[in-house]
Amino acid sequence: VQLQASGGGLVQAGGSLRLSCAASGSIFSIARMAWYRQAPGKQRDLVADIRSTGRTEYADSLKDRFTISRDNAKNTVYLQMNNLNPEDTTVYYCSAYINFATYWGQGTQVTVSS
């Protein structure tokens, strides 16, 4: 099983980005998909997650600007990020609980210029 993240890049403050993370391999079940972010020297923090039921959870400080969604047919999770600000600059990681094990993607850099 592999997770491939994409969609990061450079955007101006106030702009938007959509991250994608596709799971591939021998997949029987995906109970949870999530996005985390981690600044250098800091812990990896949950941004948002989405369960197989569709239930979502967000970091309180981000829920008004970020939206997580998933396409079960494509085994893909998305993170729509709106009204980005320089404090959102960091590496974003996707994670998924697949076949009763946790997997991580490679991380995608998001840079927001002021």
C-alpha cells in the first residue's frame, strides 16, 4: 500500500490550494484518511480527518477555511484550503488507516507568500 500526495505549491496570501492523496495497492478497507502538517522542529499536528462513514473532524483553528473530502471509488482524500495565510506554510502529510494499518504519504510543501 502506498499513499501519493500532490497539490502543494506556492500561493499568495488569500489564495487557495487543493491537496490530493491517492492510496494504491492491495486495499480491502480504508477506515480513516487524514491530513496532518508539521513545521520544522515541531510535532505533526492533525489538520482534518474523515472516516469511512463520512464523519469529519478538524483542528479548531482551521475548520472555517479547510475542507476535507474523499472519493471512495478512487481511494483518494482531498484537502481544500481557502484563504491561506503565511502561517499555513509548512509540509502537509496525508495518512490513512488501510487494512488495519496506518500509512503515511511523502509530504507536500505548501508555501504562502505575504
